[in-house]
Amino acid sequence: MSLSHRASAITLSVTLALDARAKALADQGHDIINMSVGEPDFAAPKVVQDAACRRVQSGDVKYTPAAGMRSLRKAIGEHVGAIRGTAPYAIDEVTVCHSTKHALSGAVLSIVDPGDEVLLFLPAWVSYVEIVRIAGGVPVAVPSRADCGPDFSAIERAITSKTKAVLLNSPSNPTGYVWSADEVRRLAELCERKKLWILSDEIYRRLVYEGEPNLSPASLGPAIRARTIILDGASKSYAMTGYRIGFVAAPKEVAAGVERLHSHLTGAPNTISQDAYQAALVGSEPLEVAQMCAEFDRRRRWLIDALRGMGLAVPWPRGAFYAFPDVRAYLDERGTRGFCEDVLEQQDLALVPGTAFGVDTHVRLSYALSLDKIKLAAERLGKFLQAHPTRAAAASATR
């Protein structure tokens, strides 16, 4: 007996072993600080909780259409248009999904044929590579600038006759980099000229703390909107991770393709979560969202200052809730995975190695945990760095 080639070829996340070890240490009584989790440590807004409770208590928790409730699709279409500064998306241009990851999977399966290439801008979220591969596509890694912004010379060189799409994630996981309006325009012009799709993962769109807001390619006019597939959801902006609800907003042919796929693979999205998400979108933004963003910003500034105070170079993150310091001076032949293993074993601190994102020089720290815990985590990381001289210092000491 053997698994299919498709299942066998999937690479498990490099973070799974570290996560399992962190849990084992916690079970042994260790006080683990987990900075590896990309999950807001806030409750969903009250309006969301109330809507979910009302739906449960009504007793009317039945299947909805595979594309989601029409009322929610309408609310999403109007919300996307208002926030992105475009005309509203029609109901048939929106498909509700079980999460943004689910939306991305459906979109990739809908547009990518075997052999098609999809450009991924490194460092890139861990699941992008495998989702493209599952669809039969070829993920093409494109290195970014030192500040984690796009290198357009590298992007142009990576485009071939087989390129079908680019995958844009702004604000970025793992770097927090937010593409500037000029960078988004330049990418849009390139994709329009080369006739490429833009898969725009905008799950962190609301979490931009300074400077210009995140710009969706779909905002740049009808021509590029017709090439843009927006992927978004409730998890990050509304702290609704466990509700598992997201959407695709795209040309109706793509939205319909995602609907057809999901009608067979997963069926209707969670009815309770659909009601809860609709409550978050209709009317004014819940007050808790702005409060959460303000707290993330406070943590962000404190953490980046602390990391730089340790002598680490850190790209400035305008969005999301991650820091991505460069630790290459402290690495041995095991790379960032070995670094994270040692930090976990010696300081009870869980980080994510950059190799998970295709860049084996940095590590990711999530500041989606209390400032008190962030301060303790920084203290532990500082102790670890002090106990492990850089390779340059070690080499000097042996001369």
C-alpha cells in the first residue's frame, strides 16, 4: 500500500518538528514563550460573537450555497469595493471560502494547469510553494531586495513563456513589508503587459501602522482588476482565526471556478461563521479592530528597537505582526533551523526559521502576544546571543 504521488510529494512544514518539541517541553513544565504563531491574541469583536451566538440559538444552522450566503457575498463585494476604492464587486464575483488559505487553494486550482509557473517573492509564506505544486504548477522563487521589497530586475528575469501568475502578499508574512503604491503599479503594469494573473493575498491588509495604506492591484483600473484575484478573510483583521472564513473576489469566471471546485471538495462554508463575518462587515468598523491595531503597533516598535539593540539588522515592518531579523552571523552548518532548535532548547523560546520561507538567513518572531511576554522573549533571545558569539568573533578568538 502506498500514498498517491500527490500526497507523497507534499513537504511537511519545517516548523512542525519545532512545534512538537515546544509542546513536549511545555508538558515537562517548561515556560515556553511561543513567538511562532501567526494568530492575534485578541478576542473577536463583540458584534461578531453576538452574531455567532444568535445563529446558534436560532436553531437554523443549515447548509448554505457552496459559494456562501448571498447576503454575505453582497456585503463582501460592497466592502471590498469601498475599502479598495473600486466599484463594488458583484455577487457573482465573490465566493466565500473556509479561510483565506482555502480561497488561495481554490484560486490556484482554478487558474493553474500542470507546468504553469507561478512567481513567489521571497521570503514567502510557507504554504505557497506546496499549494502551487498540488495544482501541478511550478513555484518559481524570486529573491527580493535587502529590505525585503521587490526586485523588479529579478522579477522580469524570472518571467518565461510558462509564467501564468504572480503571487503578491502585502503586507507580507513573514517580513511585514508593505509594497508601496509605486511598486504595486509597476507590478500591475508588468502583469498587464505580460498577460499574467495577480494572486493578491491581502489577509493582512488592515494591519498597516504607518505611511501609505496597502494598495490592492485591483484599485488601479478595470484592466488590472480583470487580472487580479483578491484573497482575504476574517482571521487577522477581526481576530477570527478559529471561525475559518475567507473569500475570493475576482472576475466572475474565476469566482465560479472556485465555487465549482469547493462544491465537490468541501461544500458550503461554516454557516455560523458566515453570519459572524457579515456582522463585522456591515456598518462601521468594530471599535475593537482599531484598538487591536494600536496595540500591535506599540508592540512592533518596542520589539524592533529591542532587536536592533542586540545588534540584529531588522527590515522595518510597516504591517502584519512579524519581525524578521537577520541572524546569519550566528548560524552554523544547520542554518536557521538549528538556530531555532538551540534557542528553544536553551531559552524556552519558539521562533520560526527563515528556511520555512525560502530564506535561510533570518528568523520570524510574531508579536501577536502580550508586551510582557515580548519583553521576556527579548531577554531570553539576548541571553542566547550573548552566549553564542558570532562566527566572526569566534574566528577572531582562535587567531
